[in-house]
Amino acid sequence: MTTLSVNINKVATLRNARGGQIPNVVQVACDCERFGANGITVHPRPDGRHIRYQDVYDLKAALTVELNIEGYPSAAFIELVKRVLPTQVTLVPDAPDAITSNAGWDCIKHQAWLSELTDTFQAHGIRVSLFVGTELDNIAAAAATHADRIELYTEPYAAAYATDASTAVAPFVNAATYAAKLGLAINAGHDLNLDNLQFLSQNIPFLSEVSIGHALIADALYMGLEATIAAYKKRIG
């Protein structure tokens, strides 16, 4: 079964725009859990422009579903993850000022460092996922780090989906099939929405998890959070 992890960064963005605790990030996360989300994803950045480090501690204390912490493995991030002990850490190669993740790791270039990070987090009982593209040699290098999973960066699929869905998804099918043969589980995320998610889910084999934030929170403004989560879960079967 493919699980749905809801990224609540945009909820924190809305809160931070005005100050205070409206909307309440922890309450929204708990509501997502109550409405059927299988996990919650957060991506705390150094400037605290959406999810803050304190939010991560508060969420860990409140949730019973999986907590997935995404981020660039700075010293402060590593320490946060080791203290919070989420179910999963997803390592991304973002620069500190990145608006959003826009590329996967070069696992060949950074294999030694990623291996060291993987060992560190796994020693604390944390599942490790590496954010990557679809290049097979890069996926082989990801597997060599002994990470548990990869998260396929799906923006190229989303951008090409409306023009030719079958061509758009083909590299992701190949990547997932190859990764599974190497013993990696497969997550996916970035620019997935109600239009393109079902086709991806139906075609990518061995898909363990999708992480969706921006589109889901935007849809919830119109549909309501409960109905939106139900719609996304329906798309992944």
C-alpha cells in the first residue's frame, strides 16, 4: 500500500505571515492524522520561514502517525533529528536560501558523506531516505550508502504530465524498478496533485509513500482538509 504523508510547511507559512498561532500547526497536523493521513512531513529551514525547530518537537509529542523530517544535513539539522527521533529523515541537497527543493543528490559525488549520515541516523533507529532524480548510476550510488529509501524528485514528471503522461512517467518507472532490485524502498514527491497523482501511483511499482504539501494545502482551501485528504488517498488507491 502506498501511504500519504502530508507536508504542512504551507500551514506554518500562513501562521508566520501574521504571527501568533493561527492556524495552529500542531492542531492541523493532528487533524490530518484524524482525517486519514499516514504521516506528516516537515522541512525546517535555517531561516525559520515556515516550520520552526520548536514545531518539530511539538509535533513529535502530539502525533501517533509517522513523522518525516526533510532537510539539508547541516550540523543543526542533524542534531535536531537525533533529538526528535522521527520515523524517517529525508535528506535533500537544498541550499539554505532555496525556495523549495529543485534537484536530487549527486550520490556519486557525495557517497562517502551520505554513507556517514545514513549510519548516524540508522544508529538512532531512524529510517533514511535520499532525495534523488531518475539517473540509474546515481541510484546505484544511493544504494551503496545503505540508505533505506530514495524519494524520487517528481517535478519533471509533473511538468510533462499534461503533454504526454506515458513518456513523463517512464523514467520514474525504470528508476523505481531498478531501485527495488537494489533493495531500496521508493518514495516520491514534488509537484504532485489531484490531476497527476493517480497516473503516477498506478504506474510506478513498489511505491511506498508520496509526500505532498503545496497542492494539498491549496486544495484544502476550497474542498476542506478532510475531503482533500480523502481525495488524495483515493488517488493512491
